[in-house]
Amino acid sequence: MGGDREMFDAVCADCGQPCQVPFKPTEGRPVYCRDCFSKHRKF
């Protein structure tokens, strides 16, 4: 089930750091790095 995922370059909407995400970022939707994403996740 593994395999290499295509990663896309993005900039975190919170901290502004460059990061890579496993999906193509869509204009108008925020992208978060791993650290910021965990802060924004809803439980």
C-alpha cells in the first residue's frame, strides 16, 4: 500500500516557512506545515 507520493512545494499560511505537502495546493485555500497543521486541527 506504500509507495512514493508526489510532493508539492508550498508556503505555510501561518508561519510563512516553506514546506512540502502531498497534494497540489489550491489558490485561496491555506496550506499549513506539519507543526501549524496540528495546531489548526479540530478534535
